[in-house]
Amino acid sequence: MPHILIVDDEPNIVMSLEFLMRKNGYAVSIARNGTEALEAVDRAPLDIVLLDIMMPDVDGYQVCRYIKARPDRAGTKIIFLSAKTKDVDVQKGYEAGADLYIPKPFSTRQLMSKVRELLAAPHPQTNLAP
């Protein structure tokens, strides 16, 4: 079962995303800020991270770069969900390593189709020698 981490400091968004992902049959973890997100990444492999950018402690760009820098998390897909919609913000998201950048507000139907697409994409080969 695919495991999705939701990272957002807005409880209403977390609740609706959690409901949506569980309803579609995914395991869900929640981080309410960047620090919790980093801890969740350290704890277990994740298939997809739904990541807000503007958070009080560690921002989404930093979380994204942290995940992408870890060879053991190479298969983790990152979707930014952000109210920051300027071209420069979107570009910064992709430069940090995002697989997708979806501006808020977003359609849940669009988000689910993108999540399914990313989960269906082949994972890069990771060299996990013992």
C-alpha cells in the first residue's frame, strides 16, 4: 500500500487531504511543520510527500532538498501544494527537486489523478548494497 506524507500547517487542509488519501486506499502520515516532516522522512520510506512551502520553521523547499539528497529516499515523489504561485516560486520548487507543483486552491480530482500518475511511474533504481 503506497505511503503518503502530508506536510501542512493548516489543520483544515491536513484533514481534507488525509480523508481524500485514505478514501483512495493509501497509508497516510502527517507532519504539521517542516521539522516533523524531516523526522517522518528519517523514520520510514515514503512514496509521495504532499508538501506545503510556507511553514513557520523549516520551509518546504528545505524539506524537499533534504529528501532528494538522500540516496535511500530516491524513489520518493514530491508534490508541492502551495499558495505561492509566482513563476519564480514554481521554478524554485522544481529546482529544489519537486516532481510536481500544484497551486492552491487545487481540485481534489486533479490532485488524485496526479498522485496516481506519480505512483504508476517507475521508481529510479537505488543501489542498496548491504
